[in-house]
Amino acid sequence: MGFLGKLVIYGLIAAAGAAYATRPSVEEVRELYRDMVAAEIADGSIISADNGAAQTALAACQVTPANCARLLEGVISFDYENRYLFATVATRSPFFEPRSCIAAFERLLCR
């Protein structure tokens, strides 16, 4: 194995170590998700469920998105699964469509 091969292997080991060290905990995921919901409420891009109660709640949330996101956190269920180098997160709420997320490198990416 040449120099380049060893460099690639060492790079992969370093990346795996960084991923393991920076994988968000359940508490950090809740905080990241709350911040993401507050930002989506503020800019109107939140994916809402198709029902009248959800639409009313989200319209009321436009006034104070950050406080609203904290209140909504109580009705959002999180399924956090540790995958060692990252975590998978599934969220469900009566107000939003279900989401699948990946938590890695101190970030939360949802679709």
C-alpha cells in the first residue's frame, strides 16, 4: 500500500472519529429541531398537516415563532436511534407531517 492509500485510510479513520465525537445527543436533537421549527414558522415554510386545527395553531404561531416552537415541542414525539457515527430521528406531531432526519456533525438534516 502506497502513501496515497495510507493517507486515504487515515483520513477515513479521522472522519469516523469526528463523526462519532460530534453526533448530537437526544437533548441536542430536540434543541436543533426546536430551532428549525421556529425558523420555518417565522419564514412560513413549515410543512403542516392538512387539518384546520393545525392551520389555526400555525397561524397563531406567526406572532412569536420561538415561543411557539417551545410549546409545540411537547406534542412532538421523537424516535432517536443511535447509529454510532450518526443518529436517525423520526418525528411525529398532530401539527406537522412526519419527518425523517439524520443527526451528524452537530447538525440535524430533515426531509
